Amino acid sequence: MTTTTTPLHGLRVLDLATLFAGPLAATLLGDFGAEVVKVEHPTKPDPSRGHGPAKDGIGLWWKLLGRNKRTITLNLSTPGGRATLLRLAADADVIIENFRPGTLEKWDLGWEELSAVNRRLVLARVTAFGQFGPYAHRPGFGTLAEAMSGFAAITGEPDAPPTLPPFGLADSITALATAYAVMTALAARERTGEGQVVDMAIIEPMLAVLGPQTLWFDQLGYVQQRTGNRSANNAPRNTYRTADGTWVAVSTSAQSIAERVMRLVGRPDLIDEPWFATGAERAAHADVLDAAVGTWIAARSRTEVLAAFEKAEAAVAPIQDVRDVMDDPQYQALGTVTAVDDPDLGRIRMQNVLFRLSATPGAIRWTGRPHGADTDEVLTELGLTPAELAALRAEGAL
């Protein structure tokens, strides 16, 4: 496969964002061939470079988040930095930014100025609360979206506090939504010839994935409560401990699967109960069903449980940590985790591109590069002379 066969070959993206939602959206585009240029402040690089564990002083998260991106430095608040960004924007298809609303405008780099140099530009603006409204100018992160959306309120045990996820869930979902929004805007551009602004508020994609909670409340006044690993919509649905001290998860979203599980665990009599006929009624009798399933699983090893469920065509999965994921045969078959050469760390393993395309697959061409590594190359390609680069550096713009 050559670069020109990738589906987004020729798409030029400027990643001005920091931390996770905006930059990850740019990563997703870069994985399928977009030419992504990561723009960072000369003295204040993207904080994700220092997030999480490091090896030999090298931040590992950045190796993933910064893959398939060339990196340059640019101080947008300086006259030279502003002028250089406008030159970059004139030749770009997409800009992704996550400054607080009004920041680009303060630097005279708002939509009016950007679209004036490139009417086909798509500007994706990723913020916690969106570009307008009473909270728009507040600082915010994905954690606040996980709290405000209702996610934390329904996560955890009934008698325990609301629970936040131990990773950037809202940011990751927003990144997926932003990449989708950008591609939608680009598709519209094919018809109209004009770019547009994407206003992405992190609090909204999080709400979108929580299902019909707003509809339930609107029509029934129903407010979903915390149920731990149980579901209000079906049972048995829980995690269960095996005889060898490991855990498995069981789901019975389909009636036929629920019936197979009960036959497997030796309680076919429960299938004949009037309440067994619907998921909601089964959920109301979760104590009985969990006892039946849990007792059966507790008497067997995880290997035995998984084999028996597979034979019975019932839905089960082991509770895995990252060690298990790395060795899981299904992930191995899919190539979900792949090995990549890195100039600093050698051969490293990370998540592969997000999905497989049969004719124009994506690829990891390189891992996250050092801060500003490609500044001279990118700006020289733009047409800047050595004298201009030197002047920008003297100004503090690079």
C-alpha cells in the first residue's frame, strides 16, 4: 500500500488543540492518510506529552496521540505567528482547535479571518461547553462532561457514590464525534464549495451515548438509578467470580440468550416463570437469576465456564486487564494491537487504527515526534525563506 491509496490522502489538517479530544480527532484523521501538522506553543507544548507514565523521560501517551503528525512550533499571539498560521490556513482543509471561546478572535484568527484566506476551510472548535451559552467561557475538561451528562449518576453501586471513569471517556467519545463531524462538513463542502465551523461541546457526545434517558424522563418522568453491574433492562447481567478467582461477564440482552443461560446453569424451571418473558421483568428478579448463574460459575474455572457458554451459544466474556488484552487471540486475529518502530524506544506496541477498510486501509506511519521537530521543514514547504524563519525565531513566534 502506498500513501496515495489511503482514503484521506491529500487532506491537510492543522491540529492546534491540546490534551485529548481535539488531538485524538486529528490522530484518527491522520491514521487514514490525512497530512496532519501539530502546532504547539514554542515553550508550552501539548500537556499530553507529560501525561501518564514515561520511559527514560519520554512520555508514552504522546507516542500514541502524536502518531502520524508532523510537529511545528508557533506562537499564535505574536504578529509573526498569526501571519504564519494564516499562510498555513490558506492551504489547509481542516483546523482543529480547543481554545476557550473568543481566544482565536482575540488574536484576530477567528472564523472571519480564517475563512477570508480559505473559503473551503473547515474549522472544528472543540470546547467543554460549546461556543455560546451561560457556561461557554468556563474552563472545562471531560470529567465535567462525565458528571454533567448523567454518566456518573448512573455509574456505581446503588449505595455508593457516583463513579467517574478512570480514563478520558468523554474526551475519547468527543474525538470520535469530532472526526465524524469534520468528515460530514467536508462532504457538505463537496456540494457547496464552502467550508464551515464545527461547534463541538464535550458535554454533548457524552449525553448522546447514554441512550434514551432524556426521552424516558420526558415521557415517563423516569430517572435511571445506579444499579452497579446490573441492568434495569435485562437479567442475568453481571460479573461473576469463577472457582479459580477470576471474573467473567454475562449478558442476556436477547430473550433466547437468557433462556440458553438458564438451561446451561441447570435452572430451566425459571424460564417457565411468567416474569421471565421480558427483560424488564427478569431485571426485577435479578437476585434469583444472579444466584443461579453465580453459583454455577463459582463451581467452575474460567476456562470451563467460557467453554460451556460457547458450546451453549450464550454470551460471556472474561474480565480482562491490559495483560490479557495483549494475549487475547481475538485481538491478535484482528491486529488490534500492533508493533511500530519508534526512534526513541525501539519496537513498541500500541492500538492499531480504529477500523479496517478492505481497499484503502489506514496505517501508523510513525509515532509521536519531538516538540517542534518539523518546524523548518513544514514552513520551508510553505515557502518561508531561511531569513524569514530567523526573523520569526527572533520575534519569539517559533
